[in-house]
Amino acid sequence: MKNYFLLILFLISHSLHADKKTTFTDILKRVETRDPITNAIISMKDIKNRGGLRFKISVIKEEVTVRIWANMKIKDPNEKLYTFQITSESQLEIDRLLLYKELTMLKGKCSLIERKYRIRKYTSHPIAFGMKLKELKKFFGKELIKGPPHTKAGDYTYFTSKHIIEVKGMGLYDIRVKENP
């Protein structure tokens, strides 16, 4: 009788635990890092406290779908999908993520404009953004020293006595003055 009673208690407690549904608030408790400007979610932890997971939120009609996964070459077997009704919490996170994406695009544009300005401002040699490496070598000659390659093929950093020159893909990407020439 005692074993039967324990079995019933176990089944009841297990069924109560299994019926507990994850809420959007539960998802927010697993946030690992947020953007310091927009406060948008950048990475998450999973239930097992494994960090560095990607986070995506999408809205379809009146429902919010949250996808949490590890960035892998193959599909993450532990990927989780959650669906919730839109609430003020979820709408706030959606707005933060949209602002984060817009700011990231704006930062990229500003960075490109800043690099082009630095290159245009350089007056020792007539160089231009996107200039081919062969042309750069004509101007700098033996002064141009090749640094270590980057992870992407064709991307290199070159050094002169006063400058750091980045070549990406097909041409000049950036030129900076060395801080301690």
C-alpha cells in the first residue's frame, strides 16, 4: 500500500511538473548578454545554463515565436522554439531588437564613411578607397610590409613606417596612422 501511495504521488507531481508551460518571462530570465545602448538581447543561456546561444524573435499575426539555438555548422539538436501571445513584455523586446538592428546598420554605414574619409584625407600618395593592391605597391614600394593574413582569404594588413593599411578582398579598405610610429 505504501509503494502504491508513493507511485501515485510521483505520478501526480510528475504530471504537474510536465504541464508547466514556459512563459515569455521564463525566457527573459535566461538572457546572458544585452546590448548596452538598446538593451536588446544578444545572447541567451539554455535550461542547462549553456551560454552563448543565439536568439531570434518573430511575430506572425498575434503570436510571438522565440527561437533559441547554438550557432553551429549543422542544425543544433537542442534548438528550442516557443510560441506566445503578444504581451507588453514581448512587444518591448521586439522593439529593442528592431532598434538594435537599425543602429547596427547605421554604425556600419558610419564606419564606411569614416574609412573613406581617412583614405581621402591621406595626402602623401594619391590613394582611393577600393584601390587595387598592385597600385598601392607602386606608391609605397618597399616601404609596404605585409602583416599576418586575416581569416578571410585575400584580407591582409600592411604596415609602413607611419601607417597601418588594411586590404580586404579586392582593394584598399582602411588606412590609419600608427599610434607609436
